[in-house]
Amino acid sequence: MQNGLKAPTPEVLARFAAIVGEKGVLTAPADVRPYCQEWRDKYLGKTPMVLRPASTAEVSAILKLANEERIAIVPQGGNTGLVGGQTPFETGTELVLSLERMKAIRAVDPAGNTLTAEAGATLKAVQDAAAAVNRLFPLSLAAEGTCQIGGNIATNAGGVHVLRYGTMRDLVLGIEAVFASGEIWNGLRTLRKDNTGYDLRSLLIGSEGTLGVITAASLKLFPRPAEVATVFAGCPSLEAAGQLFSRAFESAGPMLTAFELIPRIAVEFLTAHMERMRDPLEAPHPWYVLMEVAPPVADGLAEQVAMTILETALENGIVTDAAVAASEGQARDFWCMRENISEIQKHEGGSIKHDVSVPVSAIPAFIAEADAEIERLVPGARPVPFGHYGDGNIHYNISQPKDADKSAYLARWEEISDAVHAIVARFGGSISAEHGIGRMKAEALERVKSPVELAMMRRLKDAFDPRGILNPGKVLLPR
């Protein structure tokens, strides 16, 4: 096995089980299977045991034993990751460490605008705890009812409000974590300023469980928007959508909290396969923008700013029709369309997905070049590019040609991804904007990172996890 890692013996498995007790261990095949399978069914691994600790002390004991016995540990949150980082390999020798029982909200400080939560708390639970004291935790994802804070931090999650509030890295003040040795780091500070040495917090954010296991975090809270104007606008071209973003950003500034791109094909998929979904505008448009304006005061400013943006855009032909949500229910319907785009593609056969970013000004040219290359490689394939236009993050998904063989199409995943990533590189972009590297992109990372960068990453890995027990084969390929 790689790096001298071993398969756990029955005796060692019994020692792991003793740490967490009967409620904290799963071994039956039917019980462990959900922890070994990611939601797209791209990866299905094996594990002899799922460990579900109830405390940081139990996590510490697990990692100390794993390090001593050289047993690989795969940390897992809500199992909503999209690059296989949370999934064990098929060897059946890795143990899954689920944080789902560690879900307490430890503290909420509305005066200091902070909240401390354990890693297994769902994003929705954190949002609700903030709302209970009239505060906002702004991370927003389609999987927010299932994904967990620890996983959000470990992958540096983004979501639809990065434009205003930043990624998870911008929302974390402090971290509690356990390292491979079993040592516990209590870094749950709530300071906005702390210049005392290296920023260990930022090293763990986005490390995908390869440097340590995050057990709790102190998070930033914000004032809740006093009012929100949600706009669904139709645009005649990608270039027009870009012009709309520029005008919206200039007019709304920090009040512009979301600016999402949706192609016509996504609307067609949604209305075809979701019974309650309706076309939001009277006529079809090549591209749509879902835009949100949220000021801090409730005086009608949100709608006023949104209408000013739309009136100018309509006059200049960069918007051809638009609807402003007349109620919270209609706003939820608009967002429901955006949040179900990836899921609904399952009904159209195989989908090869990419999470990439390019400079915002390059988005139209990137999509045009990628579409042309996909048509050359797979005639009839149907690109469904959507996502966070305002921060340059495009989910460049490609549905199979109609009536094509799904397995044969998905077998070309690497070939197609290599082609898309090559175009991303020409535009100075990134092959992973918010989903991470995990297993899926570990080989690609070797091609896009310089030897100096890779060497620095390996030195960090060796320093934090010298025996390589933490999520081996994820992010960095084994040597």
C-alpha cells in the first residue's frame, strides 16, 4: 500500500470501535454504503468501518491510533462533495471518519457578530442559528440542508453570495482541528485582527482533510438585509449579460449580492422535468441572469436600484425582458430554478461537469471557444454553462447528445475535461473554482501547478501528516 499504509486487522478495528462506542460505529454493508458513494455515482468506494465520533477528544484518539497503526482515514462531512474528496478508494482498507454527530452550535455572539459551530452542523442549522439573533451567515449553496460546516471549510466553499461576502475563507475567524498525531489545536479565536505568526487557519481551509480534521469553527455573522429585490432577466447574448453585470455592479456596488448566469437550455430542462417549474418570462431568451440587490435599510431602495438598472438595460438592448419578484415566494421560485440546474441534468442522460473560473471579462469568449471545441469532439453534445458570473466561476457542464449511449459518453470524461481545462488555462483561469481537487482533479493539478508550487504543497503535507494517513490520494497524488 502507498506510503507504508496498512489494512486494518480485526483487532485494530475493535480498538477503533471502542473509542466511539456502539452508537459511533457502522460496519454493516447497507449502513456503510451511503458513506462510500458520492451523489453522482461517479465514485463508489469501500470501507470496513465508518467511525462517527461525538467529541473532539474521540477524533483525537482515532487519529492517534490511525497514525500509530498507519491506517488511512477519510474525513467526511455531509457527503455532498463533487470531486470525490470525501469518498474512500475501492481498496476497502480506508476508514471513513464522519463528523455528523458533532453538530452543536457552541456559541452565538450577536454583539460580536460571531458564531461557533461544530463541524457536523449543517449549513442550514448555522444559517438558522444566525437568523434567530437577527444576523446573517451568508454562505448559500443548493445543498445547504445536507452539507456540513466542516466540509464547507475543508473545501473552501463558494456559493451564490461570493460576490458580496467572499468564499468560506473570508467567513472563518478561527478553527479547532485535530492533526494526524492526535494533537488538538484550539484556534477558535473570534478576532478580526491577529498578526501573531503564520496563518494556520488559512492552511486548513481548502485542504480537503489532507492536513488535519476540522472539528469546529468560529464564523463571521453579518446584518440581515432589510429588503431584497430579486430579478430574473432575459439577455440576447453572453456579451449583453456581461454588460448587464458591469452596469449592475456600478449602480448597486456592495448591494449587489448575487449575479447568476443561466442558459436557455437549462430552463428547457427544468420546465420539462420539474412539474412545478414554469418559464419565468413570456418569450424564450438565449441567456438569463438571476440578480439580487440587498441594501441594509428597508426604504424601497432595493427595488428602486433594481428598476434603475433594468430600465437602462432595456433602453440599451442588453436586457430584452425581465421580472422583479413580487413576493418572497416568487423569489424562491427564481432561486429554485438556479439551484436545480445540476440535478435536473440527470434526466437528460450523462453529464460531464466542470467547475472552472476565468476572468469575468473573458467569460463570453471562454464559453464560445469551449462550445466550439465540444462540438468538434462530440457532435451533438449539449453544453449547459451556468453559475456565478459575478466572480468568474462557471459550471461548464455538458449533457450527452440526445439518444447517445450514456456509458460510452461518460467514458470520455477525461478527454473532454482535458480539452476544457486547456481552454481555461489559455484564459488564465483555474480548473477548480469552488469544488476543490479531491480525487477527480489530482492528476490535472500536477499539470497546472508549477514544480515549485507542488513541492511546497508536498512539504506542507509531510509536515502536517508525515505518515500520510489523512485522505491519501486526494489533492496530491501519491509518490
